Amino acid sequence: MTTDITTGAEPDSVRRAIAAGVDEWHDRVEALARELHANPELAFEEHRSAKAIAALLESGGFAVDRGVGGLDTAFEARAGSGPLEVVLCVEYDALPGIGHACGHNLIAGTSVAAALALAPVADELGITVRAIGTPAEEHGGGKSVLLERGAFDGAHLALMLHPVQDGMSYNPTGTSAQAVGRFRAVFSGKSAHAAAAPHLAVNAADAAVLSHVAIGLLRQQIRGDERIALVTREAGEVTNIIPDRAVVEFECRAFELDAYLALLERVRACFEGAAVATGTVLEISETEPLYEPLIQDDALAASWTSAMAALGYDTTPSAGVSGGSTDMGNVSQVIPSLHPWFSLPGATAPIHTHEFAAFANTPEAYRAMRDGAIGLAWTAAGAAAPGATRDRLLQSAFHSE
């Protein structure tokens, strides 16, 4: 008996066709994901990765536009001609020093496999499938840039998945991600010989030290779900010259934008106090676009949960919000979006570790990638089914101007 796509009671013909499509492409998508893992590229430098992903989508019948939004490593691949425009976000940048420790090779794989499986049924579903290659998620806010430059114009919904360690819930309801802003603080002082004339110096390194201490103390008085992190990039080169320049990079995170802005002002005060105490001149500049809080669309979350339950996964509701930040938050502020987490069975280490990077290239990870791709494509199909969700989404086309 055929059942409605949104019920998840049993696969209907469309669900079966999608699952078969994911399986048909799995070996080639896994080979792509392994290639990405073996050749990690940093933000805005993902030339090899973007080229390989676009080529595979092109081989699947997608029309590919490279360099969208004026970003060399961004692209859009399009298939189908239905009125509901479904965006699948593809991430492929890596972390410095530890490669794909955030599993972006798997993120790319799930979105690409879902897109390839949806393409043959796109017109039947009344959708246009758009796989948008979004560089620089780790640092640089590629999606924010692409939003501003019109790459997401016309989109009615946006989807992607994120791998995590084993044991996390497949139910994204109530989860979010923090707003994050990243900055550079530069202290300017006056150099002098550290032995012959230290009294003539204005020590910029001292200002960096004081800012670390002040912020360390501030951490005792912030909310439990807020975060501050900082690292000194520059604070002198030799011991016998008192440094006239110090550079500290820092970030602030909070789940609500108002809380983030309030936290940022408190952190700025720590830097300003360090400058006053040392007599240095302070300049603070933003280094990346603001990553906004993530909003999970309830109907899309329900469709995803139904899909994963049909695949046999535990979809017990999670404890609530999750830490971390993503520029998918910027997308979710203006386009109905879904960014659920999918656990990698057997992965005991958290993301952003060498151990997770290694696990993201295992057979277990690629089996999870396969199931995640099916769930993601079924979520799109569920949203496209006739009914209130589709009608609502059709009224929500995004335009950057």
C-alpha cells in the first residue's frame, strides 16, 4: 500500500526511488568524500574540492554554474523545473592542522548524494533541486557572503546535515547553534631596549597578558551557555626588545543575538581596560561576518525525524540546544532551514579533534553518510508533498534585495 511521504509509516514509491538513487550513486559519492578527506583545503582555498564536487553533479545531469557570488570556490548545480526550490548546502572546507575534523567530507557527501537521488524525481515532486557549494564555513562565513550576493535568491527551503560523535539525538527539535563573532584586537605601544631603557617603553605584550587575565576572570560571571575564546597571534619577537605591537584574536558566542551583543561589550571592556592600564592604543576590528543563531524549521524537523525513524534510528527528543556555531544560522534567519545532527556509530571523540578526523574516513562513517543522504532527500520529498507545509514554503522565496 502506498503511504503519504510525510507519514513515514512505510516507504512509498518515491521514497523507494530516492533510496535506490542514493545507493546507485553511493560508491562514487564515497570516492568523492574520501578524496576530499585526503586533500583537505582551508576556507576560500577549496579549489580542488569544489571542482571535484561540481564535476560529479554535472555527471548526474545537473547544470553547474561555477564561481557564484563572486567566490572562486562556490558553485550552484541545478536540476528539475518545479516551482518549489530546494537548496542543499554543500560544505567542503577543512580545519587548519587537523583536516576534516568537522566531517565536511561527509557533509558534502550527504548533500551531493541527496541531490543526485532527488534529481530524477524532481519534476514529479514539483521541485527544483539546487546544490549550492558553500565555501569557508569554518572561518569566513561563506554562506553569509553568498546570501548577500544573491546566490540563495529564489530558495524556498535549505537543508544540510552535520556529523557528530555517537550517541547524540537524531531529533533536531529544540536544537540550535550559537551566534559567533570573531575579532582582532591590536595593541600599539612603544619599543625600547629591555635592559638599557625599559622606562621608555610602552609594552604592548603586557596589554595582551592583561586582556587574557581580565577575560579569564570574566568567564566566572557569564552565563553557562556563553563562550569566549582568544589567542595571542603576536606579542614580540626577542626578549631584549620590549614589543610595541601585540595582536589578540578573539570570539564571543551566545544562543541569542541580544545576549551575544551584551557579551561582546563586556569583552571589549576587558581589552579597553588593558589598554588603559598599559598606556597602549587599542584597535578592534571584525575579521569575519557574524554567524547568526540557527533556527530549525519545525515542519522540516518533523519530516526529517519521520524519515530517520523509518530508517530505524532512535528519534527520541534531545535535551535541547547544542553548542557550536555555523553560518547555516544566517541562512536559517531568512529561509526555512534544517541543520540536524547525525551520529557516527562508534565515534567516541567529539568534532574538531584528530580522532574525529580519522573516524570521518571509516566505513562506519560512510555507511552513516548513506543513511543521512536518504533521510535528507526524504525530508525534501516530505516538504514537497501537497499540503500546508508546501503551501507555506512556496510563500517564502528568499530575495537578497
